[in-house]
Amino acid sequence: MMSDLPKIISDEIRIVGDSVLTVFIILKLTDVISWSWVWVLSPFWIIASIVVIFFIIMWIINLLKRNVKIK
């Protein structure tokens, strides 16, 4: 049960992000908001940035663990 928690959390984040993105796009296309497309699409690029940062951190941790084992 506990091992399913990260998947459940990531699914919830994806659902919320997709929902917010959909609402922003609809509001932009119906001229309810006059935001730049950069901000309308921000739920996508913010989540994508977080994922990229997470993988970079994991890659660095992996490199550091390998260096410690070699010495």
C-alpha cells in the first residue's frame, strides 16, 4: 500500500495540472483572460521543469554514489 503512494501522488498532480491547463486554454480561447500564451501553458512547463530538475538531482546523486564506491 505504501509503495503505491508515489504513483498516486504523481497521478493526482498530473490530473490537477491537466485540469488547470485545460481551463486556462479554454479561458484564453474564449477571450475571458488576456494572458500571454506563456502563462496559459505554465502548468505544463512548470511541471515539466520540476520533473527535469528531479531527474538531474537523481543523476547527480547516482554519480556521487558511484564516486564514493570507487574510492
